[in-house]
Amino acid sequence: MLLLPLAIIAAVLIVRGMAQSKKPLEHELRTFPEKLAHVITVESLPFRAQAVGYGSVEPSVNLNYKAEVGGKVTYIHPDLKQGGSIAKGTIVLRIEPTSYEISLGQSKAGLANTQSSLAQLAAEERSARNSLNIAKRNLTLGQQEYGRVNTLWKKRVVARSTLDAEQQKVLQLQASVQDIQGNLDTFTSRRAAINAQISQSKSTIAENTDTLSRTSVTLPFDARIGEVLAEEGAFVSAGSQLFEALGTNAIEVEAQLSIKHAGQLLRGTVSFADNIATAPERLAAMNNINLEATVHLASGAMVSSWPAKLVRIGESVDSTTDTVSFTVQVQNPYQGIVPGKKPPLLKGLYVAVDFKAGAQQRIVIPRKAIHEGRVYLVNTENKLEIRPVKVATTQGNLVVIESGVSVGDRIIVSDLIPVISGVPIKAIEVPEEVAQLRKEASGEVTP
């Protein structure tokens, strides 16, 4: 019975001795391996907002000529055919003028007749005034004779009948003066009536002259000819379509841009007045827009471009496509044509329009450096830092940062797996990435 307790005590002593003789546990400090990463140093770059819109070429001047008078077509210019080119000032079409010439001749004859009536009236007036002067002198003499006879009658030298006869003569002379004066008084109204007829005749002549001039159609600008509907020898009525003339001095393209891209282009590039309610204020605002535009072919092997100018912005938004139109103009689209390399900008040609805004200093980084609203940076301890950023705008391969990144920060632009904050990073600068970023931001190359 004593042996069992002694055995237990001995076992406890042996275990305690072993525990005391065992070395204490040591914690081994382990670190993550250093990871290689391509980085760029953040810079403030001159950034130009860019956008591309598409549209079709339309002549700046596109006239659909209509007959202004009716009649038979007697002449059509040999080049008045679809695709033909005709210089400014060329008579391209005539309509039979005979009936209009007759009307003009009649109106001129009417004017001559009325002017003759005016001359005759002037002669009659001169004659009437002479007659009035004579009648007044006769009246004066008659009154003097009446006075003399009246004196004799008072002296009972002559009979009463003689006095009455002289008085009757005076009354007749007075009536004659009044008749002539009354006739003269009508000359003013008669002259006014004839002058009115002359004015009307002159207006008729001007109208008939204008109508006669409309029997000839002259091009007011250098033009290429579109559709031609008139035929020589055919009768045309006033208002009927004759032909289409397309101006060659300039073309326009109405390019469609999304509201987003339009806003990016205009943001910061134009300063609007407080009030643009009037046309002059809106025109001034348009002139302040600093946009560079270039037209080029939208497809095909030919690489050609034309400098353009923004002339209008659409007055409304297309509710279906959520786009707004930016209309640009290209001057002298037929200059520098090289067959097979640089074609003319013909009506209906589908083209692209590149827009570039003025440069603004912005923080720009590659789009691939953004990971769900965050960027990976290498901090001053050469460790990975994950930082959220606020993006102002995205353009192609670029991202403009509004906040979250500062100049001088080193941003990782290569893939990193796994992504653990605090991981040691061996940063490798990639100057070629920086050079490409600068080119794309400045608009030197399309991002």
C-alpha cells in the first residue's frame, strides 16, 4: 500500500523537473516579401478636354432656286447639270421675256402720256394767269369808266341808262375775273392728281423692270450644281423648282456630342456674362468659347483633315440620344485636293469632328491606376498605401483627379497581387508612361 503513493510522488517530481529544464518558447518575427511595382510621380499637367462628334457635310450656302415668274424656258447654261461647277455672276437660265417686255413698254408709254398731261396743264395754267391779268386790267378800266360816267350822271350830263350800262359792264368784268381765278384754283388739285399718276406709273415701271429682270437667273456665288429640274423649252410656273446650287466657299458639319462630353469641353473654357438674354450677348458668349476643331474622314484608308471653327451650338437637346449639336465650319473645302489622298468635302460625306478645349493645369493619371475609386501609392516608407480619390472626369486612357492625390505622390500603374496595405514595395519608375501621359493630356495624341 505504501508503494503506490511513493510511485505517484516520484512521477510528479520527474514531470516537474522536465518542465523546469525545458527552454521557453521564442516568437519568430516574419515579414512580407518586397513586391516590384511600376510607379509614376504625380504631376500637374496642361490638360485639354477632348471629344469626337460625327455628322454629315452640308454646304454653308444651299439654295433651291425657284422660278420667280412663269413662262417658257428659252436658255439653260451647258454646265447647269448635276455635279457641274459654275462661277459667280454667270447667267444660267432664261425665261421667255416678251410678255414682260410688252408690259414694261406699256407702263413707260403710260408714264410719257401722264408727263405730257402735266406739261399741258402747266401751259394751260400760264395762259390762265395771263388771262387773269388781262381781265383784272379790264376790270380796273371798267371801274374807272363807271366812275367817270357816274360823275357825269350826277351833273345830269348823261342819262341814267348810260350809267346802268357802265355798271353792267363792270359786273361782267368782275364775273370774268372770278371765273378765271376759279379755274386757276383747280390747277393745284389737277397737278396733284397728275403727279400721283406719274408716281404710280413710275412704280409700275419699276415693278415691271424687276419682273423682267427675274426672267434671267444669275448665280450670286461660285457653286456646284445639285439636282436640276428645269428643261429648255418647257413651261415653268412661278414658284416651281428649277435647280439646286451648293456654295463652294465653305461647308458645315453638325456634329452630335453627348451632354457629358459637351460639358467637359465647355467647362472652364468659356466665360458667360450674367445675362445672355439678348442676341448680342449670346454672340459674345459664342465668340468667347475657346475650342479647337478638326474635321477628318470617319472611315476609309485616306487620312485627311481640315481645320474648322465652331460657329453654333444647338438650341435644344435630342431627348432620344441625349446629345447636343456642335456645328463647325470649314473654309475653302475644295483647296488642296489630292485625288486618292484628300478628297473634297462633298455634301453628305460622313465625317468625324475632333474637339479640343484650351489647356488647364490639372492632376492627370492613367485610367488603369484607378481601382474601384481608389489608387495604390508607395508612401515615404516604400510601403503600399491604399487611398480613395475623387475623379473629376475620364477621357480615354486618362483620369483627371479632383481630390485625394497630390503632386509628388508615387502611384502604382502596374498590376499588384495581393493588395495588402503596408506591403513593402520596390518602386520602379517608368518614364515612358509619363511621356505618354503628357502627350495624351496635352492633346498631342488622342487618348
